[in-house]
Amino acid sequence: MRATRPRRTAGGGELEPARRVDLLAYFSGAFDLAESQPIGHACRVAKIALGIERELKLAPVARRRVINAALLHDAGVSIRTTSGHLGGGAWVAERFGLDAGVKSAIRATHERWDGKGRPAGIAGDAIPIDALVLGAAHWASDHVEEPANPLRARAQLQRACPDEVEAIAGPRVTSEMCAVLRDDGIWIALWTAELPVVVVAAGSGEGRPSHRKVERAAAAMGDVNDAAVREPGRSHRVASLAGAMASALGFLAGYTRAVTIAGYLIDVGQLGAPRHITEQPSILSVDEMEQMRRHPGLGSRMLATAPGLGEIPAWVEAHHERPDGRGYPGMLTGEEVPVTPRILAVADAYCALRADRPYRSALSRSEALSLVRAGAGGQFDAAVVGALTPAADACEARWVRERRVVQVPRRQVVQKWLRRRA
Ligand SMILES: [Fe+2]
Ligand SMILES: [Fe+2]
């Protein structure tokens, strides 16, 4: 197979500026999958919560809290921490740079006005108003998603509204929840394919879109995925190495940034893999391996309609393709595999070799370089592999210098597994 030497070029992969909330609205679909919720659950909670918030005439800052907390309220499910999925959700909110108000709202999502909620069992006005709004919105969303007929669901909700909701959210929020149920506009919006757009159009007051916000949101999403698959820092190493390789290959700055951002996101589809597979700290069976092989396509679909990401969804889909045609999911060959996935594949493989696995210790730098070089021309693009050594030299020194450690909350399942083995 003839290796392709990428030319010095802008590459065509430049990204559009976007806001954090724009991306959160789409990333929330990944958290829905991780919780086995129907896609759009987090957006539906956000839309209903915004309707209640509008009726309550809360301050704009409360609107920001409600949107962000609703979009992330189930994000902690994917990382399974000892502090429960709400504590995990607050940790995810922190990774996205959200403030203490958002974290408090997430932590109190399942508290109830009558004190019978969890985890703290607080009651009445001790519960933040944002959390009461989320609680009511969650109640409506759960009912909406169950029956096949949305109109029947609405009729059921209208009948149940004051009585069922008051114990959850108190009289003030309940009265506005009942008003929202009579609002045709909100009801219709819950089933539109553009629901994420509708949610963020309500306005988060977040300010102007920027490339920096896209990069930060992608990096946070990478942290969440790393926490879910038990390898903290992995996405940052892949992203920085892929970016350094793109730079060494002569790509311009805008394209190099896009490659870096893709590096954070390549394995986001793993959030949709069954928990017993991602949490298994041993070698996967053939069947489990097959299920994991769905992650490029799943990740690509999660990101496909998100704003600002340019060609990244297509690159994510192809990051396990191989020039010799033995990759997946498309078994593409040679130059059918775009150059960026070829870069991502090399960066991903090198970082995997440099990390501990249940069945082997991390390889040394020279061992990892030798193994990747051995795959040049078959598993990997030879020209891309040529850029690995200088890029790895630069990155390894930086990784040690920065000592970037993401404090991941303690995990239940891994600890249980370790106890069983002891
Ligand atoms: Fe939920
Ligand atoms: Fe992957």
C-alpha cells in the first residue's frame, strides 16, 4: 500500500465557533445513552424546566443554571461514583467549568418537597428552587417518555398534575408546572428533532461562541469518557499527541486544533457501551469486543448534528479503520481512510501501548515506538508514523512536566472488583 504524505495545507477541517451550552445540548444525548434513557431525555427535562422557570419569572442567572443542570443531571450515571450519580453529575459539571449553583441543583434533583427524596432527605424551602423545578420537569419527562401516544401522556399528566407534583416540588412550582402542561408550544417542541436547538435558543446568557469554548467542552467530554472507562488523562494524551503529529506533518494551526479536539472525542461512543463491558478490568470476550467495536459509529452519531465540530464526526467514525483494510467499522482501504483518522489511529495506539492494561504493564517509550513502527504500511499510514517520534518526544516531556492529573471520584464497581480479587 502506498503511504500518503499529507501536504502542507489548511486541511479543510477548521471548526466553527460555538458556545458550551450548544455542545452540552448535544453531548447530553451521550449521557442519555449511558443511562439507557431515550435520546433527548435531558433536553426534554431542560425544555420543560425552562417553561416552569419562565412562568416563575426567575432571574436570567437562574435560567442559565436550570439549562445547564437539566442537561447534565444524569451525566454522573456514566462514571458510577461512590457519591452516586448526582455527585458524579456535579463532578461532570465542574469539568465543564460550571459554577456551584449548577452543582447544587444537580445534587438536589431527586430531593422532594415532602422530605421523602434522596440523597439528603431535605424538605421544603431547604431545597434550591432550581432543583424543585428540575424535579417537577423530571416527573413530567418520565411520564412523557413512557406511553407510545404523546397526547394520551399529556392528558394523564394534566389529570395528575397538582396532586402528584406538589409532594415533589411544592405549591409554587406545581402551579407553574400545571400551566406548562397547557402550553401547546412546549408540548410540540418536546418531539421535534431540533429539540437541542430549541433548548439553547431559549438563551443561556453565556456570551459569544468561540473556538476556545469548543475546545474546552471537548476536553471536558474527554475527561468524562476517561472516567467512565477508568483511564484518567487518556483523552488529553491522545489529543495532544495527535495535534503534535498534525503539526509535525505540516498542517496549519486551525486544522491542527481540529485534530486535537477530535482526539478528545474519538471514544465518546464508549459511553453507550454496556456498563459490564466498560467496567470489566480484564480481557474482553469476542462478543464483548464486538460490542465495543460499535463505539466509532455510535460516537459519530452522537456528534453528527452538534454545532462547531466540522468534520470531526466523520473522523471519529473512521479512527479504527486501517490502511490495509482490516479495520472497522467500514473496512476502508488505503486513501479511503482520510488523513486525520490515520493520525488519530497512530496517536491512540501509541497512548494505549504506553498505558497499563489488566493483562500487561505499560510499555516503555522505545518499545511502544518500535511496535507502532512495525505496523507502518499495514495497520498504520507510514508517512503518519514518520511524524510519531518527534511528536511523542515533545508530548512525553510535556506530560511529565504538566503532571496533569484529573481527580476522578472514587468508583464503586472497580473497588468491589478489587475486593473480590483480594
Ligand atoms: Fe433523568
Ligand atoms: Fe476508539
